[in-house]
Amino acid sequence: MFLEVLRFLKKELNDYLKLRYGLPEDIVVISNLLNQDGSLGAEKNKIVMSLINIEEDRLKRPASKYSRNMGGGFTKSSPPMDIVLHVLIVSNFEGEHYEESLKFIRGVVGYFQSNALFWAKENAELSPETEKLVIEMASMDLEKIGRLWGVLGNKYMPSVIYKIKTFVINEDGVKGQASAIFGIE
């Protein structure tokens, strides 16, 4: 599911940037910035999307695993999870191409500012399990940004982090059934 979401957003962003800037080919890629050995992992002169964190949004998760069923009893099931993907989008241009870097990161921000919600029922590329995608820019202070780039093992490049909230249907489903207690004898 995570790869499906990233591929969908890559396609959408590529379509937008090609149209906006008259590009002949795709400019957005899904990649690590660096390989495990420290060598450059992403192509130069590209916009790089990289998944940097996955978390559960526990605020919306039901507290109980039991729900009342049609027969008056209870069904035990794992509740669905709201997943938040943290995606770093880096404008990977160097030297004399730095101005291009700023132009493209501006295009990325503009695109997600006007396209912050995607419904699976309106986008065939998204599976029905992905009910919707909610895109939100993640704000970080300079200290946190410095730590992030240090963990990534790279020097800062123009970039933005988005939180992509998605609803995931639990694949495990029903775990058991129980009858309701109507009295004590």
C-alpha cells in the first residue's frame, strides 16, 4: 500500500510539473537520497520522494475491539488503522542549477497546496483499501531539520516534508464472536 501511494503521488506530481514547466520527461523519482554505503542514491537534477517515517494516527482509533453485531451479540475484530506516511521531497539540483531547485520545490508546494485531498473512488490508481489521502505539510524548526539531514547523512537541499494521512482497512477482520449477557442467575 505504501508504494502504491508514493507511485500515485509521483505520477500526479510529474503530470503537474511537466504541464506547468513544459518538461519533456518525468522529473520526480522515488528513491533514497543516499545508498547504505554512503554513495549518492538519487539521480541529480530530479525531484526525489523518499519515505522517512510511518506512524499510526491513534487519535481516530476506536478504544474497543468489540462492536455490537446484528444478532445482539458482540464481534471482536481489529479496528482499522489510520496511517501517516512522512514523505521528504527534495529538489536535488546542484551548483549552477540551484535556481532550478527553488523553482521546482515551489512547484511541489503549489501543487499540494491546491491538491490536498484525493479519494480512491475518484482515482483508479488507488486501491479501495485506501479510502482517501489527506496531504498536509509538516512544519519543522531549523534544529529538527538539521538533525533530520544529519540522520540522512546528507547536506541540506531545498526540501519539504508532507504528512500523508491514509485510511487502511484491516485485513485480519473478525477475530471472534460473543453473546451478550442479559442477566445473572
